[in-house]
Amino acid sequence: MRWKLLIITSLLAALIGALPLLLGFHFGIFGSLPTTWSVLLINLNPRVLLSLLLPIAAITYATVFVYRHTARRRVLQASITALLAVLLTSAALNFGVMFLSNFSSPKAASNQTLHIIVLLKGSTL
């Protein structure tokens, strides 16, 4: 088996599939950030379903790429690539959404605002 090919294509598919979605959440395309990625999948929203086209296309392209560039056990290697890419993409989306929601939570923002006000007044915390 060509493990380097499987791992590199799976990582690239996960990166290509997850990065634009996370940037979209960060810049506010979908509004407020959910706590986890599964919350978005439970509430079926057409925008969320359309946003899943890019990860599906990246995973499909990586699977076909591995299938075309291996000589033996093509189906097995393509299946492993697809499974690994799906797992990496879902993990990246979950961790990214959790990180972004912690990064821009209202509680953290209010604490930062309080800290700035206290610094401007000249006192210490």
C-alpha cells in the first residue's frame, strides 16, 4: 500500500474541505457560531447543507485521485482514503467550531472589555 499517498491526500482533502467553512464561520457568513458542528447538522438549514458540498467534493476528488494512482488494491486504498478524509474533516470542523466559539464567546468579550476599562482608568485587577 502507498501510505504516504493515502495520508497526504486525506490531509489535503480535509484541509481543503474544512478551512473555508471555518473561515466562513469566523467571518460571520452564517451568523452566530454554534457550540459544536453536530448542532448544525441537527437543525437542517439549506445554507449548511450547501456548505457541505465543498468537503464532499474534496473527499471525492481525493478518493478518485488515489484510485487512479495506485496499481493494486485500488478499492481498498480509495476506501481508506475516503474514510480517513471524512474523519479528519469532521474532527477539524468540530475542533474549529469549538475553538472559534470559545475565542469569540460573549463572556470572553465582556471580560476583555472589563479588562480594557480597568486598564484605561489606571487601576489594576
